[in-house]
Amino acid sequence: MEITRQLKPVIGAPVQSAAPQRSQREEAARPAAQAPAASGALPLEQVQEALGALPEVDLDKVAAIRDALARGEVSLDPEALSRSMLDFHGGGA
């Protein structure tokens, strides 16, 4: 069996210039220092300082949950908890 390709002529098809594509690539490859800053954006150093000032764990929230568990206000199903932990970490079936 012979397969033949029938090519249709592309007469009159618009030709796209490569110049706009080049400028788009150059725009995308522009260094971050030259990129326009978003309005209201903070410098990285200020953001890192603000995050460094925050506690890693909200100890007040932890104490409130611990107290609620001790009072029996929050039920805990150890089997469901362990199953969800395994699912989250990829150990579930």
C-alpha cells in the first residue's frame, strides 16, 4: 500500500515577521532588576525581616487546642488521623 501526501499550496497566506517574536523573547529574558515593580511591592529584605519577626508556631492557638482536647470539646479519632497523615505523605493505598 502506498501512502501519498497531497500538499496544498499556501498562496496568499500571510507571512508573520520574526521581529515581534524576538522582542517578546527579549522582554521575557530581561533581568529581574530591570523588570517593573508591582505596585505596593516590598523589597525582599523587608519581607524577610517581617517573616523573621513572626513566631514559627502560634503558641496561643496550640494551647487553646490542647485545652479544648483536655476538656473533651474536640473529639480525636486516632485511626482517621493516622490514615490522613499516611495519605498526605504518600503512604496511603
